Amino acid sequence: MHTIEELRDIFEAYTESHPFNREPQELYAPMAYIMGMGGKRLRPLLALMGAQLFGDAVHGALPVAMAVEVFHNFSLVHDDIMDEAPLRRGQATVHQKYGANAGILSGDAMLIYAYEFLRQVDNQAAIPRLLREFNRVAVEVCEGQQYDMNFERRQDVKIEEYLRMIELKTAALIEGSLVMGAVAAGAPEPDLKELAVFGRNIGLCFQLQDDILDTFGDPEKFGKKAGGDIVQNKKTFLILKALELARGETRTELARLMSSNPEDERQKVRRVTEILQQLKIREWAEQMKEEIQHTALAALGRVAVPDSRKAPLRDMAMRLIRREA
């Protein structure tokens, strides 16, 4: 079996052997740029770890790992355009560097390449199942993004709606990466169902941690501008829980701030953060994460493979939940 670090090295070598260096450069340079930023490589690692649960021939799942990473980065390019985000992983976003039109077109091409990589999987008999899973995930990610944009305009978003949105936008691809890797390795359907439960709940924890870091994390470690969600009036778990708990003038002020676009963004972020701290919202989010984590690990425990094969995946899950960047 390979360690997480070894799997990352295997994947990086694969990406280096499949560069986006074709002509026209106006199309491919933005693709190479976003893929070259690195990032956590979470989704391809999960794909390889899903395959490794059921055998040692992880190289056969590398096209699946590449497909999910290309798709993930495609979604980031388009999300950053919609959010007008200036930074991604501490660097200029694709549309900031190359322009919005280049970002849109290069993103479109990346989606097509994701399917091309899936076609190259060693286990050709698994392709129909892989395509069903990939298509389901891709549609759910788009649905989640639309809900996310809808919530920016609504003042009545419920916590249950937010959790469903992040389940679609973020958790679905984390789940799908793990499941598709296992599909490529020939995993039985009962185990795929348990992996789906594990992956989806770890994805929820991942996004809750992202919400926490966006407001309370160190921007130098996180790679994004502090308080970006607050500036964009995003109804994250933190904000929704605060609106649920706040009373009187505090609630009125918070609701007003989270529907405003002041020139002084820093003052808005500072005041909203103060309210969240007063209401102990970070503690609420940490408790929610712990409950979801328990559900995830219980599902992983039911996967019918030796515990020694599950240990790296369990370790990866805990790294994600406790990460600072």
C-alpha cells in the first residue's frame, strides 16, 4: 500500500506527463496555470485512495484522479468569475490574469478533458458506471452553485437549506472522487454505498471547516482574503446560526450588515466577526463538524475491507477536518 504522500507524488508525476501545453496558447495557458497552482489535490488523492481500498494497482485509477482534478479546477475557474474573486490559492485568479472570456472558454475545455481522461481508465468495463457517477456529481455541483448564488439574494435561508447546498456544491465531488476510484478498482456496490456516505459527510465537514477558516483563519495560511464570505454576503453556517441565536438590536445589525455592500469592507468584516465571536458561533460549527464526522467514520467502518486498508483514508479525513489552510 502507498502512503498519502506517495499517492500525491504518483499523481503529480502523472499530471507532469499530461501537461496542457498545446496551441492555441490563449486557450491552454489558463488551463495550465490553474492546474499548476497545486492546491491540496484532495479529490485525486481520494480517487486513488478509493482504488487502493480494493487493491494495490492504483496506477489504473490515475485517469479517474486526473478527471476529477480537472473538473474541480474547471469549476473553480467559473466560480471565481461568478464571485469576482481576485485570489485563488494566494495567486491571481484565472480571469484576473487572462480575462473573463479566456476563463470561460478554458473552463469549458477543461470539462471536456475530464471526460477524455475518464475514457482512458484501465478498467474499461467500469466506464459506464464511472460516467453515471461523474454525470450525477457534475449536475449536483452545478445545482449547488446555483443555490449558493440564490442565497446571496435571500434573507430567509434556513440552516437545513445551507447544508443541502454545500452537500451538492462541495461534498458531492468529494464523495464522487472516492466512489469513482473504488469503481475503477472493481469495488462491490454495497461498499460503494458506504463509501458514498463516508465521502459525502467528510465533504460536509470540509466545507464547514472552510467556512470557519474564511472568517477565523490566518489569510496567509488559507490563501484567501479574510472575510471573503462576509464581504459577498454569503449565508454560511456561521452567519445562519448567528441570525438564529442573535436577539434584538444585535440581530437587526447583523441582518443589515449581511445585506450591505459598504465601501469600507474591512469595517463590515470586523463588526460581523465580533458578533460571531460574542455568540460563540465557531464553537457551534465545531460541534456540528464532530457530529457529521461521527456519521462518516461509522460508514467507513462498515466497508468490508481490512482496517489496515482504511487507516490512510481515516487519517486523510482527520487532516481535512482539522486543517488550517
